[in-house]
Amino acid sequence: MKKLVIAGGTGFLGSVIIKHFSTRFEEIVLLSRKRTSELHDQRESTAVKRKPNNGNVRTAIWDARTFSGWEKELDGADVLINMTGRSVDCRYNQKNRDLILNSRVDSTKILGEAVAQCARPPKVWLNSSTATIYRHSLDKEMSEATGEIGSGFSVNVATAWENAFFKSKTPATRKVALRTSIVLGKDGGALQPIKQITKMGLGGRQGNGKQKFSWIHEEDFVRSIDFILDSALEGPINIVAPKPTTNSILMKTMRETLNVPFGIPAPKPILEIGAFTIRTETELLLKSRNVIPQRLLEGGFTFYHPKLKEALNDLL
């Protein structure tokens, strides 16, 4: 393929996507509030070890809300991937709630308007979503066909996000919502803080430890995107490993992999205090995400890292 446009791809997952697709596309355009040189300096300052090959990557400046010339990059592009969204790792006060919601919905709406006006619109548009859209479940596995949408702020954000995506009128563009679980990676994402607390001896179960933990290895994350691009799949797709684990098993496996002999558990009241102290929410740890990749499996996708122990051995 010739051209890939990535909106909001300056974080951990964006870097993983750029690295993976740098040889498949002749040109990658990153829609960002910062120029490529600034992004490079930022990566250097945060000591990110794995940098993509930037030889065919360039930046187009956008504000994720209005047209300013960036929209011309979509005309003739093969693929659009939208990763835009304010981090949910914060306290859910009203200001942050508005930022989390608006950053996702506004960017998706303006991209829809841009695609609609293209003479040669992208063939495929992949829009980031979240496996958190499903309800807290300890028993039932949530597939795309039978999953039950939950309630609460995070679910409301996810549903508004997908509604903005699928309601945009882009008949010539195949659209997929990536309901992504927690992506485990070597150089970023959720695995790093889990690794640190485990090494500090705090890697016991969180809450009662029974909550389900849906995850995916970073390699399978980008491979699933590759698979979707080469398929005819459309609509919501769960981007998760085949079998969810539990928080207790996750932390036990982390301790075994890192050769840490013990882990102090963190009951919910302690987590509440800790979350308040570091300005985040316990939902990120305590919600039971019991999600399975039914559509990927039925489509014939093969996971390289289907088991948690093997995935952690590869990443840690």
C-alpha cells in the first residue's frame, strides 16, 4: 500500500503501529499537534528504547477539531487509523471527563467530515475503541455478537465514540472499531507500572483478584490490524487475546516471571487511597474485562502469543 494516515499516533500504541507498518506503506503521515522534530525530542527525553524508522514518516499539524489543511492528506490515502484520545489515567473530575469524551468524539467527527469530502477517500478507516465498552463480568465472556454493553462513565464514552464513528457518512470506506483490551508491550503501556510494583514487592492481587483481565501482546495487536486490513471485516472487533485471565493469576505470573518471591495484596480501600494519591481511578484495576476475540478467530486469525505466561516471558 502507498499511504497510511495515523491520527493521534504519538503515544505507545502509535509508535508500535508506525514501526510495524513502516515497511508496508511507502508513506506514513502522522496527524499531530507537534511536529516530527518535537516528537523525536520528546521520545529522546523519555528514553523510549524502540523508535520507528522515521524515513518515510512525516507530520501534518492538526487540532483534532477543525480543518486547517491536514484534511487534504486523506484524499488518496489507502488507510486511516484514528488513535486520538486523552489518557484515561487520571481522576474522573468533570474537567477530565469532558476532555476524555470530547477528545475522542470531536476527532472522530472531524475525520468523518474529512473522509466524506474526499474525491478518493481511504479504502479502510480503523477507529480506536475499547473493550471497556462491555459490562463488568466475572462469568460471561463478551464477544462482539453476545457481549452486553455496560453502564457508567467509561462505557458512555466508548458508546459515544463508536456512535460518532459509525454515524459518519462514508459509504466508500470500510470501517472497523478496534475494541482494544490492555496492550502489553516492552517499552510502554500498562505492563511497565505493573512490572515496577511487582519488583517492589507490591505485586499481590488487587481487590479480591477475581476480576477478569483481558490483554493482548503488542505484536498480536499490530498483526490483528494487518489481518483486518487484508480482510473484509467491518464493524466492531475485539482486539484481545483468546482467553482472559484473572487479576490474581496475572500478578502471580508476573512474580514468577520476574523471580519475585512475594507480593503484598492491595484490598480495595487501599487501592482507593493509592488511586487518589496518584490521581487516577481504581476502575482501571478493578473492572472485570471478560472479553474474547470471536470475530478474529472466526476470520482465521492466528495469535502468536495466546498464553499469558509465554507473552510475559517474551516481554519481560
